[in-house]
Amino acid sequence: MGATAGEGDIQHWETDNGLKVYFVPAPALPMVDMRLVFHGGSARDGDQPGLARLTNSLLSDGAADWDADTIAERFEGVGAQFSSNSQRDMAMASLRTLTEADWMETAVETFVTTVSQPRFEQRGLDRARRQALVALQAQEQNPGAIARRTFFETVYGDHPYARMPIGTQEGLESVTTDDLKAFHERYYVARNGVLALVGGLDREQAEALAQRVSEALPEGEPAPALPEVEPLESAETVRVSFPSEQVHVFMGQPGMARGDADYFPLYVGNHRLGGSGFTSRLMDVVRTQRGLAYSVFSYFSPMSRSGPFLMGVQTQVNQADEAIGVMRDTLENFVAQGLDEDELNASVRNIVGGFPLRTASNSGILDHVAMMGFYGLPLDFLDTFTDEVETLTPEQVNEAFARRVDPERLVTVIVGGEG
């Protein structure tokens, strides 16, 4: 199993039936945060967009002999908190519980049963489907949501990332309880999962807890790798009419995957371009100099395959074309000329100064450890993060941006005004 490490170190092992476990001892509080993550997000929906999120949302609707009310009462009765969520890459279930033996026993038993033995009854499916369709309808009245959906559809085309996790009306209406059960049986299995544990346990207790979670899951098989994301062949602009005074604009292209060798130079470069709020170039040019928008931003969103590089702004209809032109010029200039030593140093100070806040709580550590385990990042990712940032040179950042970002092949989505 490996040697016991000290507080704050990430310990890693694999259970007998293939569940990967990542454990960080944090004995300061009598509490445990745990998250079970599966490669079972909406990228696995197939021809039923919305299936993964419906499956995940119904875990706590009834399991084994318990209905939804009983599950909720069991968690609440011992002060535990359960949550679940499903994104493009991952489906997850999380638990926060006190370590007092009787209370933790009830919380863990309820968690394990909820994740491994959901009922998926017709009545629950009908209710969850109605809620999803209402949410989908609400998005159709939201220009920002329309812009985001259109952006993903245009950038990703036939790739599974093109669909929003909430699904489509046709996809949601096609799902049956048998589909939910089949999806759960395929993806909620030990060899397709990662368990992250953070809290007041020693190694022996953590191993016993992990073994208990693992034994409740079928061994199963890992999900197949997702297809690669193809680079865009040319620029494309999509305008969508919407009766609004404000225009929502998204511009971007496929960016990078988790574990990408260029992650740190691209991350730090983007911090200066549009990721650092008022000190970013986009904010300076679009808001401060020209007053075209209250807010403008850019970011990379790494995923299993290339997640998007995205710039976004909200502006008045009559200023949209100017704002888009200014953003494109700013990106072209950044890619062509890069940043200088002073700009890099300012970004590095900002990033390094804010980093401890991201891992200051057990839940913050859990977020990072679950992400690292899911994407197979090195165990020292958090330990070396600031070193990786601090040792970058302007040349490394600028070379990576020039090589990886192509201003000539941007998807631009404009929602609002006349199409």
C-alpha cells in the first residue's frame, strides 16, 4: 500500500477491484470530505443528450429500500451533506461528514448505498425530466446561455463536447429507466472511478473507508478514451437574433487538455491577456480605454481532450462590432508580440499570491485532488504549482501562445440584436 505520509501529502493507492484512491490527511477538524468521480459525464451521452445528468441527478431519489425522503433524513440526521453533479467529462457524488463514529457510519452507509444502488423509478425520472425541460426552456430565453451553447456546437461539431450537459429536448424525452440503469451499470464502476478523501482520518481508516466504497461498486471497465478534438480549419462567425439591448459575444477555439505540456505558459499568459480582471490587457483596452463593456474575460478550460480557449464580453448592440474588433486586435497583438518581463512578473505575483487561498479549506483541497486523480496529473501537481509558475520566462510564455493560439481561426458567436 505504500508508506504513510505526513499531513498535507497526497497519498495514492488502488483498491483490489481497481478504484483509484487519493487521500490527504487533515486532522485539524473532526470531518471528512469525500468525492467519488467517474468518467461518466455528458461526453458519454451518445445519441441521448441529457442522459448522464439525469442519471446523476436521480442517485439520491431512492436507493435500495430507501425513498428520497429517507435518504435526505439519514444525511440530515447526522449533519452530513450529500451532493452530486455531472459535467462534460465527469460525474461525481460528494459527501461531507463528521468523524464521530456512529454519525460517520450512518453517513457513509447512506452515501455508498445511494451511489451504488439507485432505484431509477419512473416517477423520479418523469419529475427530473420535467425539471430539465423547464431549465432547457429557460436557457432559450437567456442570450448568454444561447451564446455558450452555440459556441460549443460550432467549435466542437460532431465531437461529444458539442452538447451541453443539460441535454436536448429530444434527448431528454427519449430516456427510459432502462437507459438510466444501463448508463449507471456501465460507468459507475470501480475501474472507471476515482475516490478523493480529505480530512480527519489516518491511513488505516482511509484504507478501510476506500475499501468499503470500492466493494459496493462492480469492478467494471474503464470508459473508452474520447476522440481527439480536431483543430478548426478556418474562422467562423455565427450571429443569432435575440430581442435584447445587450449582445453576448463568445470567441475562441479548441485550447488544451489536462496534463498538456504547455499548461503553465498558456495559463500564465492568459492571466495577463484576460484572466486577471482589471489588470488584464482585454479589460484595459475594452473597458478602461474605450468603455465598451463592464466586463471582458478570457480563459482556457482544460478537459480530457482539448477544452476551449474562450474570450467573452457583454456589450451594447451598437458597440458589438467595435468590441469584437478590439478583442481580436488585442489577441493578435498578444500572440504576435507576447508579454514582457514586467508583465510576467506581475502575473506571477498575482497567481502565486492567490494560490494558497484555493487550497486553504478541506473542500478546496478536495476539488484539486479529485481533479488531479481524475485526469491522472502527477501527485506533486499542487506542491510544484508555484515553482512551475515562478520559473517561466517571457520567451516560454510567448512561444507557447504563438504556437497554440491562432487568431485567424476563431469561432465568433454573437447573440443579441438582429441576426
